[in-house]
Amino acid sequence: MSETFVVTEHLNGEFQDITFEMLGKAKSLGGNVTAVVFGSMKDKASELGAADAVISVGGSDDYNPEEYAAALKSLLNEKNPDLVLVGSTSMGMDIATPVGTALDIPVIAYCQAIEASDGGYTCTSQLYGGKMDVESKVSSPAIVMVSSGAFDGESGRVSGSPSVEDFSAEYGAGKVRFKALLSPEAADVDITQSNILVAIGRGIGSKDDVEVAEELAKALKADVAGTRPLIDAGWLPKSRQVGKSGLKVKPKVYIALGISGAPEHIEGMKDSSTIIAINTDKNAPIFDIAHYGMTEDLFDVVEDLMDEL
Amino acid sequence: MKVIVPLKLVPDLVEDLEVDGSGKALDKEDLKFKLNEFDDHALEEAIQLKENNGAEVVAIAIDGEGVDKLLFTALAKGADKSIKITGADPKDSHQLAKIFAEALKNEGFDLVLTGVQSVDDRDGQLGPILATYLEVPVVSVVSGLAVSGNVITLHKEYSGGFMAEYEVDSPAVLGIQAARQTPRYTPVSKIRQIQETATIESVDAGDAGVGSGSEVSKMAPPAKGKGAKMLGSAEELLAVLKEVGAL
């Protein structure tokens, strides 16, 4: 019977959504499912009912890239599971490839689909900003990095009483030291609570043109949000960032102006009730998830719309 | 402190991407390449370190079309040295990392700043693999760092706007998400000027290793879902906004 390990992820003592998404997927693949937990998270093993077993590798409660990678490496070296699921996340990025590379186990990143195929797995990665689906065949053992939101978390969010085993792991040389967890800065507007969002991407072109979005937002009683590059450029505050390293939003209406729809952005807004995308690139991935689309120049559209309002 | 920045050209996603005859790779015919945007942030952060703390910045890339211009641009931006690795054609992130690792073992380094990810790193991101080959610690998704002696204090980003502060002993590899300021723009005239005076060092590629241990079996644009209902005018958009309760 195949053995799948799910490397759980937690923050502030809570398992993160990706944990349950991976557990649900692991369960659907069949075989035995083991959840690997860190720090004192074994105390919450009852939340991991989708797993048949839980292995605690201990270590600090606060995520430490060096320590968690060393612990996982020592565990996999001894247990040799067929498949290891790790989040394609900030944490997963630090540990999946170092462990895979050190143990000579292949790693596939950004996976949106995983199927068992003879003697291994077929994984589909979303690459090139979401413009290509790339299928890889890999023989087991394999480490697969699972994209956030790729799988439904509900089937993995089951309470139960899996067996709990303590594993005496290695923790590395102490070259990386956790100092502090920093909570998000207080914001003037909490975009996760907004009813309507006018979100802007690189297509907006310049800092001065952010005004165009602000005017539209005002007319619609909406708030303004944006993609990572705009926040990095300082055009909008960090508290307005939607996506992988920003916030997850699900407003009633999400109006995407000049947003191509990179996977990192889509992860943060795909659950919006209605998505309206305006982008001149008709092949932009945003149109695959939008309910309504326009390929006209966003400034023309907004100007025409403002005239109508 | 000697800071190395590996640079990589990736397909420009503004162009239409096509799959070639094999069905497993991009058609390179009409592909345009540009610097991986996160590598640009890594380079900027390295130059910031140089300007604020004093550091030697070395840009390094694998030879190919457009790489000379890339490396001269790095010099024009403020890198002290550019190195071109010749005779290599890495097929994935593992081989790319192995080739860089071999070159860096000879070159020496205190810190390697890579872009956190790129649009084609199917078998994992460069930074963590490179760190494993170099046997040094790695932290990914870094925005903001400070150096004091051989200790680097940095911020690593999580989802939901959370960040964590870590201390890392150098030598180390850091995957840069964002530089402390927007990567600088260099006018073409300045790059031309550098081309007249500066030289790019060349080194032969070492062993590329066996790669990631997995192969691409198929590449295709994502299957189109129902897709968006396309609207032709502001009036139609207005009607939709009313229908969904935005007005």
C-alpha cells in the first residue's frame, strides 16, 4: 500500500488551510496518509482526522527553515514514504527542495493536480504566470509542492484520533535563528471586509494613474486593492495587497483593472462572488476565472463608465 | 562582504507563448527573453547593501543570447564584477543550481541573493537547491535585510501579511522577494559606456549533474473553463454592475 506523508503547516498555533487541502488530496489518492507535525502541534492531532497517523518531529513552535528541513530530512531518510506533499508556500519553499536535493528525491513545484500513475505520479504544475500547464511524470519516492487553493480543504478538515508517534529528529546546526513573528500593520481599510474592490495591476502603468481607480472606487463605494508589483513600487500600501503574500479576499464584486492574473494573485481573489476583468491582453489568465471581461483599454472603459455614472 | 547575484533570463510573458512540436516545451522561435523580475530585486538589494554597508557585488549568469547585455547592465547598475559561465545548457533548476554552485565554490562568497522564484522553475526554486549544493543555510521569500558582521537579520514573508524576523549566519543563500526599493533603471547610454570600458569575466562550466530526476511529459495552455462573458461597452458593464449589486 502506498504511503503519503503530508508536511503540515502552522502559524500562531493554528494549522493553515494548505494543511487540510493537502490532507484531503492525500486521502483521495488512497493508501496510508501520515501527517508530519512540528513543535507542539501534536497536541492538536485531533484536527488531523483525515490522516491515518501523525508523526511529531518536535522542534520549535516557531517555523525555522533550517530546523524544519533538517527534521524532515532525517524523518524521510528513515521512513521512505512514496509521496511527500509540501505546500508551495513560503515555508514549503525553504524545505522541499533542500530535503529532496539532499536525499536525491525529485521535487515538482506549483502543483495543481496529482494523480497516481504506474510506479509514480503525474503532476501538473502551473508555470509561466499561469499561461502553461506543465505535466511531469515522476517515479516514487517524490516530493510534490502543492499550490495553495488547488485542492478543496473541506474533505481534509475532519476531526478524529489518528495515532501519534514521536520521532527523534535532527535539527541542524543553528545557523538560522527565529527572532519574532510580526503581525500585519494596522490598516486604514480592511480589504478582507470590503463589499466591492477595485483592484489594479501593472496595466495601470504609473503611480499617477492610481487616481483613476480611486475615482471609480469612490463612485462605486468600493475600496482600492492591488497586486504585488504595485505594492512593491510603493503605489499602494501593503495592507491593500491581494494574493499569495498579501491578503485573501472574497468581496461581492471584484473589479480587476490591468491585472493579468498570475497564479500568486488569483490565489488571493478567486473566491470573489463576481469577478469583472478589464485587460487588453485577451489571453490573460484572469479571463479564465473572471465572470465578465472586457479587452478595451482600462482608462477608456473607466472614463466611459464614469460618464455613465 | 562578497555578495553574489545569479541572474537568469526567462520568457517575457507579455508575448504569446506557444508550445513546440514536441508538445513538451515552449516554442523558442518567437520567444522574447527578459531578466527574471525577482533576480532584478536581488541585484537591487545587493547594490543597496554595497551603497549602505559596503560590499563587493558580483553578478553571474550562464552564457546565452542576451547574456552579455544582461551582465553589462548589472555592471552599469553598480555591480563590481560580472561573470559569464560558458559551455552549459541547464535543463532545469537542479542543473542550473549545480552549475552556479561549481562556479561559486571557486569564486568564494559570503552571501548569495537569488530571485525568490521564476516563471519556469518546475523542479523547485534555484535558491534552496543552490544552498543545498553549497552546504549553507537558506531562507526564501525575503524582503528587507541588514548585515552586521557575519550575521544577517532579515524579514521573511508569509501569507496574510505576516512576516517573521530571522538571524542567519553567513555564508548563506537568500531568496529575495522584494528589494528595499524598486529596482533601479539604467539608461541605455550608461550601459553602452560600460561596454566600452568594462569586461566580463568568463569561466568554464563545471559538472551540471543529472538534474531533477523528473521529465516534462506534456505542456499545454490551461484548458479554458467557461471563461468570462465578454462585454463590449461601458453600458453593458454598467448593466452588469447594477445586476450584481455594485450600484
